[in-house]
Amino acid sequence: MKKHRLLKAVIITAAVLFVLLVAGGIAFSYIGTGAKKNPDPVPAADYDVEGTPMWDLQIANIEQLGREAAEWNNPAAHETWELTAFDGIKLYAQFFKNGNSHTYLLFCHGYGDAVQRFYNYTHKFYLRGMNVLMPVLRGHAPSGGKSIGMGWNDSRDVLDWVNMIVDKDPQAQIALVGVSMGGASVMMASGLDLPSNVKCIVEDSGFSGVMQVFSYQIRYTYHLPVFPFINFASIANKIINGWSFSEANTAVRLANAKVPMLFIHGMKDVKVPGSMLEDNVQAYKGPHSEVLTFEDTGHIKAYFTYPEIYFPKVEEFIGRYCTLSK
């Protein structure tokens, strides 16, 4: 009789765990792992309220930045680089060669984005004499991958792209720049064994860890209890992709950073809250850091809201460690 009760308890427990695991997997798929096979190359309409002065300012600035980068809206403007990642996934990048320059900007885009969305960003640095490499992160077409890397696996891909640059140009001076998930990618890469060719890192709106950002999204975007969804979503990801959310901790990597870093954040960010900026800055143990905040901008909006502040600061920071043209 006791054996039957024990067996029944085991079956019920297993069933509950199975349901929770499935629920976590479903939550996980909604929060952020589905591969983006056809990202929209048109900038997302993620602005402030239509008709306000802030809206008009952002629209005018982003249109101007787009006109400046118009020459890149042509497949012939870039080379295509290919890379086989550590786990066999085929990755692609767009490379904009700039004469005989030995200075490189390696730019990582955000979750669900296309590199074309950020021509208006990276073209600014091309005008300062930098070669520009824009990897298409895993899970985003045309790069392979069944799931988006959320910065964790992407950080290892960043290291591989860096090594490819150095193999092609041993004199390379490299600045790593990333926004949102791309910001997390370059922060996580900071704690890896980067070659001395990497001179500095700039991150904009990057999160402090996958567990942290998903927990925040579950609570404030989906209005669900963090437990048990985040725990079982993490288990599902461990099964599917080989890593748990708690492993993908930006702070751990920042503690081992060896290059200077500029942290940028809009304090009205509702996707990656300003508290995560504070966590990242405190976790950083590298040689030098600076912080640039914008009190009235949201998620990766600062560069097209206040380009007259944003770009001179980033260029000045990179120019301390890499050779830029006037």
C-alpha cells in the first residue's frame, strides 16, 4: 500500500514538474529565444508620443542620420564575412572597408534587429576613418542558430570575430560597440581572453544578466509571477541551448574586464531599467570606466535623440585608444 502511495506521489510530482517545465518553455519562447529569421530592416517605431516635440526631434534626427548613411543602402557597399562558431553554427557579418585603415569598429546589434537599422549609427565612425564590421548575431538571418544567444553565446562569437580581424590585420586597433543585447554581448566578451588589439568597449542599454532581464520582463511586461516561470524557462533553455539563465551573468564577466569601457543608458528605459546600468558599473573592475546617461530617453534612443551629445562623446572615448581621422 505504501509502495502504491509512493508511486502515486512520484507520478503526480513528475506530472506537475512536466507541466511547469512546459509552461516555462512556453514563457521562454515568448520572452526571447525564438530565432528571428526575417528581421525587419526598417527602424522600429519606438519613439515617444506622436505629435510631441520629443517625437518631432527624434524623427528629424533619425532621418538626418539616415541620409548621411544612404551610401550604405547598397549591397555593393560591403563585403560579406563568414565564420563557423564554436558550436558549428554558420555566422555572417557585413564589413565596410575604409581604405588602408587599421582601426576597426565591431558593432553588435540588439535583440530581433537587423544590422541595416544601425547604418545610421556606425556610419558616423566610418567617417572618422574606421573600418566597420557588423556581425549578424546568431538566431538572426542570414546567420544560423535555432535560438537567439542573449549575449552569452554571442560573446564567444565576438571573440571569434575579433580573432578573424587580427588574423587579417595584425596591426588592428579594435573598439567593441554594442546596443541592448549587443551591449550585453560586448560586456560579456570583456571578461574573455581578448587580444591586446581590443582597445576599448562602448555599451548602450545593455542588461546585467539574462536572469535579471527576463525576470524584469516577466514581472513588468507580462505581469506574471517570476517563480516558477523563470526557473523552468531556464531549465528549458539549459536543455535546448546548453546554458542556464543564471550562467549568463554580465557582472561576472565585467569583473574580469581588462579594457576601458564607456557605459551609456537612457534613464526612461522600460526594457532595461537604469538599475541594471548601476549593477554593470559596480561590477566592472577594469582599468577605466565612464558613464553617459540621458535622463529623458528610453531604450537605445539617446543616439538619435541627442546625436550632438552622443556621438562626440563616443568618438572622443574611442579616439583616446584608437587612431581616428579628423
